[in-house]
Amino acid sequence: MTATAIISGLQQLGYERYDLASALGVSATDAGLRGLTTEFEELPPDPYAPEDGRFRRFGRGVLLPWNGAFHWMPDTAAADGSQDDGVTLYQQGAYNPEYLGLVRRIPGLTEGVRRNSLLAEMVSFDFSQTTWNNAELCSPIVVGVHLIKLAVTGPGGRAVASPNMLHQDGEPYTFAHLIYRRNVAGGENVIATPHCAGSVPEDVAPENLLDRFTISNPLDSYAVKDDMVSHYVAPITADSGSGPAERAILLIDFTPMVPRT
């Protein structure tokens, strides 16, 4: 696997949408997709915001650009020192004002996720859409993998992403892949110019809103180039007026181990 200099929407506009099911030839009965679906159905609550209807796991790996090899990093041991409840440390610095400077301990990925063949294909596809300079291609690339589910369990419920505003992530590239969407109203994605970070879409001038769309089918996907845009996902409610409703998204981000120049 190599990174190629693709003149694409991602490089020109700062974002791009993908039909990953078609690109990878994945059907609804694919074992990898079914495995990821099961993992999302069993996600633990976000320990920092269980009242917001968020469930999540997070892990990191290292990709070697010169030969395409990918290796998972181990989880951090749990607070009590056990190895049975590993977590991954996660800090967004100033990029998430809701957790400013906080190092969060997010439940780590299961072995089922780490061994999932479709996830491996997704990491490879996503990386092939990115571009890097020579120094970055001679250094490992850190790959973050986030499983995030927004879920509403009953009438009047509302589940909210974090941060609940236009924002940037701090990683050069982030790819978002829908795994499933069930009985959901809302969850619209908004792409805007970078200086809109910190605002909600309703307060942004129309000329600064670059796109609005809703991803609906398994493996509907999009990517953002962090320095060129800000982005947002709206809260979800139950489409039928009652729960349950779930929106399951797999995020993959890429950060070089050397500073970008």
C-alpha cells in the first residue's frame, strides 16, 4: 500500500464523500460488516457523558507507509492495574472545548475489532486517499480508530455528539464510515470553512457553509482534511417518535509521527 498524490475533492475542497460499499465490494451479508455491527450493538457507554446517549471505544495503531504494514498499539492498563479492562488515553487539547485539556480514558477496542478484516480494508482505503510529504512518508503514521454510537432509548430522547458545534479534530485527516442507522431522525453532517469552528451552523453565514448531507446506508462515508474545513454532526432523535434509535459511526484518523511542514 502506498500513498499517492491524488488531486481529489479531499485535497482541493478539504472534504470528500465515498460509497465505500461499492468501492470495496461489500454486501449487507459481508462477515466483516456483520462483525462490526455486532461490536457497535455492544458498545459501552461513554464514561464521560452517559447522559448524552453516546457509546464508544477507541484504539490506535501504527501504519508504516513504506511497506503498508499495520500494527495495533496496546491499550493502557485499567486504573486498578488489571489487563481485563484496558483503556486508551485520548486528549484533544484545545480542539474540544467540552473537554479542554482533559486526558480521557476511553474503553479500548476488543480483539474482535482488531481482527476484523473489513476494518483492515477500510484503513488501507482511507490511507490511499491521503497525501504526505517525503519526511512523513519515512516515518510511522499513527492511526486512530473510534467506534461511536449515538443512541436514543425512549420517546423524547436526544443523543448528542461531542463537541456539539462546528469543530476541527487536530488530526490531519479523519474519515467517517456509517455502519448502520436505525429509526433515526437528524444526524445531518455540515461542512464549513475553518474559521467557523466553535460556532453552530445556524449562526454561520451561508457563504461559509460548504455542504450539508445525511449519510444513510451502511458504509456511506466522508473524509475531512482538518486544516481546510470545520465539520459538525447534528443530534439525533427517534424517527418514529419513540426509541430505540441508533447511529453507528466508525472514525479513522491519520497523524504522522513527525511534525507537518
